[in-house]
Amino acid sequence: MHKIGKLKLSGELFLAPMADYTNVAFRTLAREYGAALVYTELTSAKGILMKSKRTHSMLAVSDSEKPVFLQLFGYRPTDFADAIKLVEKNYSENFAGFDLNAGCSVPKAMKGKYGCTLMNDSQNVGQIISSMKSQTNKPVTIKMRLGLNEDTFLDVAHAAIDNKVDAITLHARFGSQGYSGEADWKKIKLLKEETKKHKIPIIGNGDIKSPSDVLLIKKETNCDFEMIGRAVMGNAYFFKQANALLAGKEPLLKNFSESKKEGERFLELAKEFNLGPNDLRPYFLGLSKGLIGASSLRNSFGLSKTNEDIQNIFEKYFESD
């Protein structure tokens, strides 16, 4: 049985939270293709409290994508408590759990003292987890890196566990690395061994580039779940392939027809949820990867201004099928 806290899940593959990407349409698409759990893009706890229009628009959830975890960022424990209190009051049916972002390493996060900067303050992480737990009976999890510049993940993990965290995701890179270099899966294995007695689910993340990597990271780290990010950008079909491998079956290759089918479904969902071109464009930039003439196609999508532009570019490219 796959579980986080008391939440039962249908499988072990998760869609990673990705800024400007994991909107309601793509999360729904990922669930249709076999993701067991999806996360919102990182959402400001303070923005929720300030009733930012953009932040509150990020709290929209479709029934068909549930269960969904809301990923929050910030650094003040009270902001997290107050934000979850507000979400539970007004959006309770939308979210099955809450996740603390302790991994974002973009300059804005460093300047704002959130994301991966939290990896230098395990005490504050513990206080944040405690504050989050105080306002909900739903699972509370954390997504973190190895540290900002050096290994601090075990200290942070223990602080989170001491405050009753329900699961830990480890992206096995330092914040200073961004996405460069290679993820050190041995550290995920170490985290699993160090926390075994606590029976805390460990979610492996980082460099899962192909469906077969899901089996590899599972074997090498003994992680309980696998979280996929960049490899599924414009490629929700990844979940279908990886689930086939987990079931001991040979996955079907994603062909031209499947790419067209997936893109058409995303357009339908984008229209259903009234998304704009800034929401659509990242998906189609991802979809272009690996296609014949990908560079030219990506350039066309990158220069698009409206939903109609994007749809026309997509339909023109796939009209030969």
C-alpha cells in the first residue's frame, strides 16, 4: 500500500512542483497519464496572506487531478501557519497535503531567504514544519536538496522528523549546483538508511531522465516514491511508460501520434481552465524536444503571443498525421 501519512495513493510516481509549469492543466494531464500525486508550483505563503491575485489563482484545482499537494515557500513559521489556516478555511477540498519548499536555489530565493537557504537553518525548518502541522490534519512534507553548499540534509531531515513530518523528498544536488553536474543518489540511499527507524517515506528526485531511471533509482536508493520533474515537461506520457516498467511490462515508445494526442489533450484542458499563453508556452516548448525540426518549432512557440498562435503552430506541425 502506497501511503503518505493517512493518505492512500494509487502508485509511486509523483509530478514535481515546477515554477511556471505545473499549472492545473498539466497536473490534470499528468494524473490522466498515471502520476499518483501532483504538486502545485511553489506558492508564496506570504502571498496567500496578502491576498495576491496571482497567488490565489495558483490555488485553483480540478477534481480530476486530485490528490494535489500545495507547495509553499517562505521563511517565517507564522506565515506558513497562517497561510495553511486560510487555505484550509477557503480551499480545504482542493488539497490533500502541504509541502515545504527547501530546495529552490534561484537568486530570488537566496535574496528572499527562502527555498534552499533554509538548508542552513535546521532549527527554523523544524519550527516551520511544526507550524504547518498545527493548522492541518493532512500530511505535511518537505522537498529539499543536499544543502546549499555542503551536506546539511541529515540535520534538516532529523529536525523535520522531530516535528512529525510525513515524508521527505531529496533532490540529490546542492543548491549551488542548480541543475548542473549529476545527482548523487547515494545520498538518497543514506537518507533512507538514516531515517529507517522512523518509517518516514523517502521520495527520490534528481536525474530521472528516462522511464528506466525510475527502476534504477528505486534499486540503488530503496526510496519509497520517485518524483519526476524536467523529464516530463511536455511529456506526460513518461508516467505511462514508467508505470508499465514498474508493473514488469515493456512500455510503448512515444511516437508522433502519441505526441499529437497528448498535445491536443493539453490544449483541451488549457481551454477548460481558461489558461493564457504564458501557461501554454512552457508545455509546448517541452513537447518540441526530440521532434524533427525541434529547434525551429521551439523558436516558433517561444515567439507566440496568444493561445491561438500556439494552437496554430501545433496543428500546422502535426497536420501531416
